[in-house]
Amino acid sequence: MVTTQQILDLLKRRGGKPLSLRELQAAFNLDAGARKNLSRELKQLERDGLLARGKGGGFLLHKRAGTSVAMISGVLSLHRDGYAFVTPEEPAGAEDVFVPARFVRPAMHGDRVLVSLERSPRGKAEGHVVRVLERAHTTLIGRFIEDHGLARVIPLDPHLGESFVVPRDGGGGACDGEVVLAQIETYPGREQVPTARVIEVFGAADDPAVEIRVTAERFGLPYAFPPEVLAAAAAIPREVAALERAGREDLRHLPFVTIDGETAKDFDDAVAIERLPASGYRLWVAIADVAHYVTAGGAIDREALKRGTSVYFPGNCLPMLPEALSNGICSLNPQVDRLVMVAELDFDREGRRQSSRFCAGVIHSRARLTYTEVAAVIVDRSPEVCADHSQLIDTLLVMRELAELRIARRFERGSLDFDLPEAEIIIGLRGRPEQIVRAERNLAHRLIEEFMLAANEAVAEHLEQQRTPPIYRIHEPPSEDKLYLFQEFLAHFNQGLAIPPEGIKPKLLQELLARVAGTPEEKLINHVLLRSLPQARYSTDNRGHFGLAAACYCHFTSPIRRYPDLIVHRLLRRQLGLRCDDGRMPAPLDEIAERSSHCERRAMEAERDLVNLKKCQYMQERVGEEYDGFVVSVQPFGFFVELTEIFVEGLVHITSLADDYYQFDEATHTLTGMSRRRRFTIGDPVKVRVHKVDVERREIDFRLHGEQEPPPSRRPGPANKRKSAGSFPTSPRRKGPSRRRHR
């Protein structure tokens, strides 16, 4: 293929002399198929206004193309204020190209485009969209608006910008104000109005079910299960038959219990423990044997791979498996027999694992306990709760002993634990947020997490030793560039970080965090360190888990809601000689790992978006009220404040600080006034007033208490705008809701 740039360069070298089609074909020495492609490309460039016809019908550069520096292709990211940036496809790592709003059409957000680089009046290169190479959207979600006989669909995604006109017969029965899914019929052009036809009506915008459906569509989450998946799930027995227990270890005599949150409905792990008089402790971690019920490559399995993970929203869930499995036969409900895969782990008196054994078993859970109940027994020693669970008190206290030992051992080897808080949104009967609080995390949470971490690590090591490498959960160390910047940042606080020649170890970072604990800069250093670490992901290449200081780690403990765990179960079953669908896998393991990482990120973004929607709905009724808070993130365009009373963040924009001109220092993450030297940094206490809430954009704006309103000013340029990608612009450390992800 001859590129657009090659064609323009050739014509530019000819100095305005037209070239015929035959001459161009000869110049590039093309075969028959490529000659046809060149002919089509020349005609398209003529339509784009880059080429013109000279005397005799030859091609020459249009005067517009003569001012172009270069042509690039890439993906366009449209800002809600109309301008855009294009990320070049080549060369790798090239800087994004700025496209002024007047030169964006006919492209939309996410489109792959061809852009000409031209000199602006200020002498800088800027992009002009020449052509859309590939459309990112064929449908859109928006609000149906009907006014004076004219119907429009206004996209809910602020990046899509303009509204789409709906033909007279294209309303699909939608009523004014309802949320709809529309098929794009014509795209915005330089002289063309975009149009769309309604293909599905979701319902009222403030309906909680519609909010979840919209979020699923926006983030590409599978919503309803296909009929064949539901039929396959319905065919699975609802109870464990005697025949299924054959060949399994009968562990129903052990006092297994599940420990989860109050609202949990799918219980994929249960634990039991006993004290070994001579040597220490024996812990059993029983995990639902999902692989027994979900056939590899079957309808349920294909859908589970597509979903990758369950997605947890406030008061609702999009499960990875149909409810008949996730809340039914695979859930370790109390007082019923359940099939499980068991990790039997022996620990010495110091909490060090001495041995491990794995088997397929059957258990009978004694109780469904909550974190609150367990904490009331092992921490508060509540008489009422202890009386309700008198038969389990000794077991729970032994679990506490082992959990505390495991925490100490993990700390010894350098494991990092930021223990980040999460928002708990209390949903009312109508699906509206009634309260937003910081989710409580007590010793019971730590207890279960430690046991799950121990099981995950033991399974990963066992499979690797048996030469059956699983899909690993890896967390790589920070890059050299990130560490260098972090070292520079620490120097501002008279702190050092000596990195040995063999590279950074988590123990060094743990010691640093211990040194700054209790200091004024503690929150800031924790925040910057967390941003320096890469995100954990799935891989078939074992690179260790830096955050856990673990050389070998995988996910085994949640096959109901995470697909990699289901794969690990199949590998373990195969290694133990159990039925495992003839060893089949629905796809190569490296593809499953990559897709699972993608699905995890997608789920986190969707969860965060809906949580931020609920936060905005809650704060909408509190505009004008004042609250105490503290700075949690500082950016060039302002700083984010987390409220003390309500677990919500909002932005104090730099343009609202009317008393001075503020400059951002990237090295220290501070905003400082140039005249009065007023300074804002992470951890600073502030008092703010709720100024504005934009539910559509998931934005909450604060004003500092007592701050005068800034005078009217010209619209700020792209460098001074709130940087957002369609979701609530919280601090990078905020991860949104999650259900025990176990690292």
C-alpha cells in the first residue's frame, strides 16, 4: 500500500507539475492490485481537498496541501469543549497532535482519522482532520428530546458533543426525556447534519435500572444473558446429588463458615481451622468448584470469558455467571452440601507455611457470617453476638491468631499495604443514594484477606512446581524513570531512597513508608508512591507480585466472579487427575490473560462511573452547603478535596482562586500563589462550599470557604480545563467499589 504521505511527498517534489495516474503508478512500481488501490486513494484525496486536477487531467497538490507539514493517522480524542487531540499510530510514543474545534469535523470521539499537520498563525503545528478512516461508533445512547415537532437525541457521553436529528418515523415510540439507544444514520459532516434512528427505548433517565443499563452500554459490558446460556444454567441440578460426592473427600464434619459483607449473595469461599498441638495450625480454604458445573467451551463458559468478571454496582450486580450458579448451586450457602476445591495449609507457630495439600471435596457450611459479626466476636467480644455464635467462638479466635501471624510474616518480607478506603453508598428503596460513608475495614476483613492470599500463593507455587504454570497475577516493580522522579520528589522532604544495583525491592518502600508515618507529608508521599506503581494484571509470564513481595502468585479463590480463577481451577483439577473436560481450554492462556486484564479495567471504570453518578445525585441536593475536608490531589488546573463528613470528592478549580496567580509545581505536587505565597498540597485541611454539580459529566465543583467569586474571564484554553475522560475526575488513587479483589 502506498501511503497518503508518500503521494503528497512525491507531488511536492515535482514542484507543481501534474502527474497522470499512469506516471504515479510507474513511480511507485506497483502491481495490478496496488494500482487499483492507488487510483481509489487519489480520487479520495481529491474529494478531501488535498489534490487538484491540472491540465490534461493530471494530479497536483492543492494549495492547502502545499502548506501541510506532514500527514498522520491516529485515534481522535474529542474534548467536551470541542477541540481534540490525535494520538499518532506511528511512530510509537509520538506526542499527541492538537486539533482546533473548527477543524475536527467530520470526525467524532474515538474515530481513527487522517490528519494534516499545518502551521498555525502562532507558528506551531496543529492538526486538521482530512478524513475519517474508521468510525468508532455505529450507535449512541442519549436522551430523546422533542421540541416543536423536531426530535433529537442528545448523547449522554459529553465527548460525542452535538445532538443527532431523528427522522419523523425514527422515534421508536420514545417519549420526551427518555433514554434511548439510537442507530447512527448519517455522521456529522462539514456541511451535513448528523441523524440517528431510535432502535430501543430504555426508559426514564432517573430509573436505577436504566442507569445500570446505560453504564453497561457505555462501557461495553454484557448486560442480559443470552437464552442459550440461561437454558444451560437451568439444566444444572439445584442440589448436590449423592453420585457427585463420590470420589471426593468428605469434609462435612469440619466447621466451615463463610465470612462476607452484609449485602453479599454469592459466597465462593469458606474457611475452617484447627490448632495442631505439636506444630501450629491447619487451615482449610474451600472454594466453590465452579469448574465441575461449567464445561470448558460450553455456552456458559463462552459467556463467562466474554464478561471476564462480575461488576458490582451500588445495590446491584452484573454477574459473570447466571444467578442459578452464582447465587445457587455454586454459592457456599449455609446448611447445604456444596462441592469445593480445597487448599489444606499447615502453618507453624510463627505463621509460616510448612506444607500444602489440594483436593476436591464436599463441605457443609455451618454459618453465613458477616465481617461485622466476626469483628464483634474477635475484637469487641460483644456478649450478644458471642451468645448467638457460641459454638464458633473458639474457631474464630484461632483464626484471629493465625491471621495476625500471617500479617506479621507478610510485613517481614516487605509486602506493601496501602489499605485504601472505599465509598459505601447506602441505597434507598427507590434506588436513590441516601448516605455515602467510608466503608469500614476491620480485622475480620484482614483475616479473610490473609487466608485468601495464602491459598492463592500456595496454589500458584504448587502448579508451577508441577510444571502446570497457571495464569499468574503479576505486579511489576516501578520503572526506572518513575523511581528517578520519586527520588527527586522525596528530596524535597529530606527523605532518601537508595536503590541497589539489582533493582528496587518492596522492603525498601515499606521501610520508607514506616519512616514517614505520622509526619505531615505522609499522605502526599503515599499518594505519589501509589501513582508510581504499575497496575496489577494477568499474565502467563511469571514476573512476581511486587506489592505482595511474592515470587509466585495467582488468583484461585473467586471462580464465581473472576474468569482467571476458573482457569486456575481447571488446571488444578487436571493436575489432580480429576475430570476437566479432556484438558480443553476455550482459548490460549495468554489470550485469556490479556482479555481478563482488559475486562477487569473495564469493570473498574464502569463501577467508578456509577459510583460517581450516585455521588453527584447525592450532592445535587446539597449545593450551597459547607463542609470540612482535606486536599487529596493537586493538578495544574486545581485541587481535589475529600469531605470529612461525606465520602465524596470535588474540584476547587484554579480559576476560582481570585486572590492570586497560582503556579503548579509538579515535583512537590503543590499550587502556590506567586504574590502571597499561599500554598495548597495533599493533606491540607480546607473548608469548602458545594458550588455546582453536573450529573451528566459526573463533576462536583467546590469553592473555598470565604473565597470571593472570581471576575468573569475569557474561556480558558485546553491546558487550563478540567481534564476528564467522561468520568468523575477523582484522584488517581481512587479505585471505586470492589468486592475483595485479593490483590
